Amino acid sequence: MSYIIFNDKHIDLNKGQTVLSALLDNGFKIPNSCRAGACQSCLMQSVEGSVPETSQQGLKDTLKAQGYFLACSCVPTTPLQIALADTSSLRIKASVVGHDLLAKDVLRLRLKPEQAFDYRAGQYLSINQNNSIARSYSLASVNKLDNYLEFHIRRIDQGKVSSWLHEELQTGRELEIGQATGDCFYVPGAADQKIILAGTGTGLAPLIGIARDAIHQGHSGEIHLLHGAIKKDGLYMHQQLITMTNEYPNFHYHASVLQADEVKLPVRTDAIDKIVTDIAINAADWKAYLCGDESTVNTLKKKLFLAGTSMGNIYTDPFITTMD
């Protein structure tokens, strides 16, 4: 049985138990959010002992060299002495320059970092609430086109951070954000390759950023963006995407709702995974970006892979909802 030492306390770990789980079970309040190695809010540092490479995935080399690791994905095989990471130097301040609703439950939040901020459209970063809770949100903005960071944030019932962002945050306020991370972004080099971007809900945010970035970088192949929702009011950027279709000859917007109503829109009512394979004919020739609900992303990924799309050409950003 392996063990950890934290704040001079010896804690035995059960087989397969993560550092985060053990610390929470022992009453320690460790910052955490997704518990899936994505948001990096549970960052800790090894004082003595080696951590598994899997617990450092997604971290910069400079952080790895200093023994930083993600507690939620760290299952030690040897004794480990650890400490909370000082993340103050990894966060930067940003001001709220835009705060408006795209739908009754979808906030468009725009932030202006106080210093140069490097990112790729489609990546995500953590937004910190009063240095106590952090949540990760994907970027809808494009670095070379926008002078702000844009997020589309759905209000989650009883969600601490989303409720705070919707109800309490105001233009002019300051908050702290983490560094951008994630590998779901456009990479130039195959300008004529067909691209499909598919997602549900606010999974549209990174997809529209990736599409705009690809167009800005001169992508000439067809770009198909599919947005799925339960009802028509979930298509919260419907008109903007129609405008993009009219403006760019190689951009095509497809909308789908599961529950049709009395208002007629040019949308389909098929399941999004069926529409994806209808669009991506000869799927082996396509590059795919899939974002939104985790189960939907996994279904789309499987469908496209079975249809012939190489795993190397499928990029995903599954959203993990945290309620606490």
C-alpha cells in the first residue's frame, strides 16, 4: 500500500485511489473542479518522491520539472510527500468588458487580460471565483481577430461558479484566470481538407472560434459546423451563423433540434450523430472537432471513427459539468 504525507499527516491510499480522493476523504479542502485532469485546479507539488507521468499530462515542461502534478489523476505507486502548489504566479488578472445574455441561460462573457495572453481558439482555461473555486470554460474568441477573451457560459442550477458569473459579476469587475490549455484547435497545413465541427449546447463556443480561426488562416476546404440543441431557443447563435454562411463560400452551418415546435426554422430534427455521418461522406478525408456534452462527444467520436475518420484527425473537448 502506498501513502502520502501532507501537512505532516501520513495518509494511506487504497489500491487505485487518487491523491485528491485521499485528501478529500481526510477532510482537507483541496481546490478541484472537473476531477478528470482537464481544469488543472487541483494542481499540487511533490516535495519528495516521484509522481506518475499520467498525472502531469497537459502541464508545461517547466511545471513538470518542478514536480507539479494533478491530484485528481495521480495514483502513486511509491511514498510521496506533497504540498499545495502556489498557483498565484500561474494566474493573471482580467477585467470584465462584456456581460450579456445570448439566451435566457447562456451568458456571453468577455474578458480583457491585463497582460499579453497567448492562446489558440478552441482551447479552454479556468476562471477563478474569489481564489476559492475554479471552473474551466472554452474560448470562443480568436487571438488574431479579437481584443478580448470570449466565453459562452450556461447557467447550471445550483452551480456555484456559473450562478456567480451570471448573477453577480458585472462589467468593470476584475477576476483571475489560468493559462489556456487543450489541443482542440485548428492547425494549418492541409488547407483543402474538409472540416466538420459538431457539438451541442455551449459546445458551440470553441467550435465557432475554431471555424473563424480556420477561415482567418486561409483554409480553403469545406467547413461544416453542426450545432445541436433540444429546442430552438438552444440555437443561441443561429442568425450569426447564417450570416457567416452568407459571408464565406466554404462555410456551411447546420442546425438540429430534438424537439420541434410551432416556430419554423431551417433546421433538422434528426439526432446529431446521424447528421454528422450524413455530412461527412467519405469520412476518411475529413478532420473533425467535437465539443459539448461528454456522452454526445464520445458517441460522435465513435461514429466518425467507424465511418473511417482517423483518430489522429478527431479532436475533442468534452464538457464535464460540476455541480458543487
